Amino acid sequence: MASDNVVSLDQMSSGTRRRIADAKAKEVIAACRARLVDTLPRLLQELFEHVDDELYQLADKSANDVLQTRYFEAMREIRKLRGAIEEEFLRDQISHYEAFWGHPVASDNPQAVFEKDELSLVDDEELEENLAVSGMISKAENRYHRELFALNMRFAQLAGIPDLTTHQNPVGPFDLAEGFRAAMRQWQGELGVRLVVFKLFDRYVMGYIGGLYDDLNDSLVDAGILPKIVQRVRRNPVAPSIQRAREEAPESMGGAAMDFANEQAVAEVGHEQILGMLGQLLSLRRNHGAANLYSRHLPGGGNAAHYTNLPAVDSHDLVDALNYLQREVSVEAPISPSEMQQLQSEMLISLGRQLEMGSAEAPSKRLNEVDQDLLDVIGMLFDFILDDANVPDAMKALIGRLQIPMLKVALLDRSFFGNKQHPARRLLNTLARAAMSWVDDGDRSAKSLYGRIDTAVTRILRDFNDDVGLFAQVYDEFSNFIERETRGAEVAEERINQVTRGQEQLLIARRRVAEVLNEFREAQPDMPTAVVNILREGWHDVMLLAFLREGEESAAWQDAFAAVEELIWSVQPKIETADRQRLLKAIPDLLKKLRDGLNNISFDQHRAGQLFKDLQACHIAALRGEKDEPNPATEDLVIAEGVVLGDQTDAEVVKDASFDLARGLKVGQWLDWQQEDSWVRGKLSWRSEVTNKCIFVNRKGMKLAEIGANEIAALFRAGQARILEDLNTPLMDRALNAMMDSLTDTDGSENPV
């Protein structure tokens, strides 16, 4: 159903939606435009404030004066053009936004997106620039896919079109990245510095653009535009410049301040709803006699409702008892997951004693229902961690020690469950995410990943009493370490991918040149030795260079190909007078082409002289109508060795579910596979659509293996490989989802809650 202000998804008919009334639409579009005008300049300010610093650091670290001078010159030039670049970018983004509402394009008409993609490819002369821009677009679209899905749906509803893709969204990552690339063309500096600027754009604009998407979705929800799709499940980080502006002028913010207040209210409702739902489900589980709830191990049977006559333990006393247990855990060495589960039971027994709750047969106290629910929820959360195949056992033991501190956090701050930006939750998610990519290489020093996680856990166990702010401090320290590691890994990974891409391009070029030259050889088996030598020793590389630099459709390749045809024709016997005259006229031009081509590849001049002398003898013989016979030693010699690509050398392809799984692997997915006597964990960094080779790297971006799709499929068939699922989904999200699935299944039936 729909009111005047709210249109539901059910109102779609025949692929179209009713457009919002014009007056209301103009008001909402203007409000979103105001958000855009306020946010984008601040994000650009954040970007350019760091350009000088980054280029200065690069100049300072330069190995020579020439490189240092280049960075300083680039710094000055970009500083001069900053205003023009900002102006063009902002003007074009607002123009695109306004043009979209004048002529919105639905996703069933992809022409607009195709044309823009095509133009960007035509204008892009540097492969690396194209890769950098497409990479930041892909990363942003993946990072903000929930927010963009909601924004696409709401913009489509507002525009009165059936659907809208992320590429067509006038404020989407594609439009922003391509707009910035267009604005940067005002500076015609070298590619290396441009890539540095694009990297900073990714970090300081794309990294914070999610805050704009949150704000736009909020404005649309406030206006009643599809308020029920994609509830606010997280708040994206806000750029420091925007935070400062909000802090410095709270009164002038008006609507923004009201939005912040509304956000807090939504967060409160969110966590209360989550706790309420979990409480109801847990109550049903207890009524069905569930044996896996932690509170059942405490005196009172774990069901406070059955012991309402007993005095309830005060929550402050419960926190004090947990403080005591936390100190005990903090001095213990890390243990295995199985021992951690045993410790959980012992912890509950000790907790009952600390609280003087009596015995299971004669309880004297009980937990209040909310505290009991929190104990069970945190217990189930850490059960999920200990059962998570994505987390190595040694890391489970480390992170599992945070169970008591996390229970205290939940008791002290109920927003822990509903607020995805809660510092304790962010720390737990970040530790778990880092742990998933860890492989035990024996390094457990303080500076290793293991040592950093151990330090973070130990500090929480040692110092956390009741100040939840400690988690924010530990999170900042650990995330700074992870960010540094990630930057280094990205650089190392990109270098590997560049080398691999270059090797593949060279392989493809060699194969094509070999095919072409050997086809000529097969068509002319009696080709004179002089011609064979020219093609084998020099012209092969001329064609290779033309293919690599400009491609097979280029004029350079066509000229090199035509030169081979002309060369072969020139040494064939000329019987007719007209043919001899034609050859005499053609020889000077042919020799010039050959010399220029060989000079272009820096071919040895002395050897070139010998080759041309032998060719001259062939031409004299041809003019006499004679044939220069090939040297018997070279009669069976191919001009170029054949090149085999990819899985053509592998075993026969078996197209089954394992093969489909291997071919369906996406860049960024993590894989465990058996290599000799050990298991290896790596991320798919790059895959070739030509050779089917997959490059896997470790968390530091170092190359682990280069494996063909057939080989990966064979590992799947043998049970020697598995895909790590949901590594990009935060641990708490996965755990809560798993808990909800588990709790809604009581004795095989679903609870309607």
C-alpha cells in the first residue's frame, strides 16, 4: 500500500513505476543536489591537502636528483591547476546530476553507459591509468553495494523509470572517477604522478563517498521514497573536513544536525529491536529445552522466568565478577579452540561462585532476563568464531580470549548489537578480518600480524574496566598497522600483476608472430636462405614490437606484414620484362623498409650488412629469371617456434561442477589449497581470460602460485581446495545472521517472530 508520500515496491507494474509528483520531486532533487554541492568540495579539499605531502615524500625518497626534480615540478604544476581541476570536476558533476533528472535513462536502455565506457577507452592512451580508474570504481561499487542498491532504486522511483544501474547513477563511483579523470587531463604530466593522484582520489574521495550515499538515502527516506528497502545497517566513515565543518557550525547545519539526531534515534531503535528479537527467540529455545545456551550452566537452570521468586543479580555485580574473571584470563597463554570451549564452561562455573548464586540443585540467585540473554548471545557469537573455518585455529584461540570483555561491553552499552560502528564491534571485525588472511609462517614476533593481534587482545584484557573508549584506541592503533600493510600489499600485488600482464601480452604477441611467419614458410617451402634468416633473426622482432606497441589492427603491423609479402615476392624469379622492371623500382624502397625496421629494434649493423648482401644475390638471381636455392641445412628450419598458451598443455578438460567452480572464481576471493604436505591460503589477484592462469598472492601481496583453471578444478575434485566464504562480510554480521538462522529453527520449525 502507498500513501501520498510513500511508494512501495509492490506498486511496480509491467516494469514501470509511478513517478513522484513534480513539486515533491523537485524539492527532493534539490535537497539531494544541496548534499552534493556541500560534500564534493570538501572531499576534493581533503584530496588536494594530501597531494603536496605525498609528492614531497616521494621526492624526498627519490634515488636521484632528476626524479626528485620531476616530483617537485609536478607538485608546483598541480598546485597551480588545482582551482581549475576542482572547478571543472564540480561543474561537470553537478551538470551530470541535473542532466540526469532532465532525461533519466532506464537500465533497459544501456546505450548511455556503453557510449561513456567506449569514450573513456578511446581517450585513454595509458593502460595503467585505465586500470587505476577501473580498479577504484570496482572497489567503491563493491564497498558501497548496499547503499548504491538503495540509492539506485530510490532515484529510479523518483525519476519514474523501471530501473537504474550503478553505472547510470549520476553520483555513482563510475561517474565520479571518470569525471575526475577528465578534469585531471588539464595537467599533461607523466603517468607515474597521475597514478599517485588517482590513488589519493581513491583514498580521500572514494574512501569517504559512502557518507554522501548515506546522506542521500536519508534524505530520500525522509521524503518517503521507498523507506523500507535496505534499512540503515551501517554508517560509512565521514571525511575529517566534513566532520570539522559539522562540529564548527552546529547551528548553521540545520537539517544535518536534525539528521544526526535522527540517526541516533534510529540506532537506539535498531539495537533494541535486535535485542528484543534475540530475547524472544532465546526464550523459545529455552522453553524447548535447548542445551547449548550458556546460561543453562549457571545456577537457576538458565531460565530466569522459572525462578522469578529468586533475587536477581545486579548488573553492576555481574560486571565486577567478570572483571575478576578477565584478570584471570589475561595472564593465561593463548590456547587451542577446543581448550577455549572447555574454559568457557569453567568460566561459567567460576562466575556462579563469584556471584554466590548457589548450586544447580539449590539456586539462591538468578540473572535478570536481559543479562541472561546477553550472556547467551555473546556465548553463541564466540561459538561461531570458534567454528568459523575461515579463521585459523591459532587466531581463534587469540580472538576467543575477548569473550569476557565483549560480554562486559554488551552489558555496559546495549548499542553494541545495533551500531555497526561501535568501537568494540569494529575492533572485533578488524581483528577477525586480518586473522582470516593469516598463515602460520612461524613468525610470532611483536611486529608480526600474530604479535599485533596478541598485543591488541592483551591490552583489552589488561586495561579494560568500564571505559568502552579503550576499544577505539586499540582499533585505531591496529587499523593503522593494517592500513600500512595493505598499502604495501597493494603495491606489491600491482607490480606482480603488471609483470604477469606484460608476460602474457608478450606470449600472445610471440604466438601471433610465429603463426604469421610460419604460414609464410609453409606457403613458400623453397624460400631462399637469405629470406629465412632475415625473418628469423630480425623481422620477427620487428613484427613483435609492432604487435606489442600498437596491436594487430595498427598501421605498423600492417606495414610489417606487407613488407614480408613484398620480400618474398622480390626473390621469386622474374621471367617477364614488366616484372623485372617492377622489381628494379621496388628494391630501393623495400631495402629502406627493411633497414628502418631493423634499426628500430637496434639490430646488429654488421649482421644486417651480411643479410642484405645475401639478399642482393637473391635479387640478382631473380632478375635473371633464376631461383636462389635454399641452403640444405635450413630447409626444415621454421622461422619462429610455436607458442602454446595456458591450459592447452594441461590434461584434458573435464567440464563438471568443479570446473565451473574454478572458472567462476572472482578476483579478490580467497582460497585454501593443498600444496605438497601443507595447506596454503591465498587471494586470487589476477586471472587471464586468454590463458586461464590464476595468480594467487598472500596477505602481503607476494605471489604464492600461478595455477591454471584445470589444475584448480582438479584440486576441488580431490577435496584439496576450498573457497573461503564471506571474507568481506564483517564477522559480527555473519555471526548475527548465523545466530538468527539457528534461533529461528527450533526442533526443525521456524518461529514466527
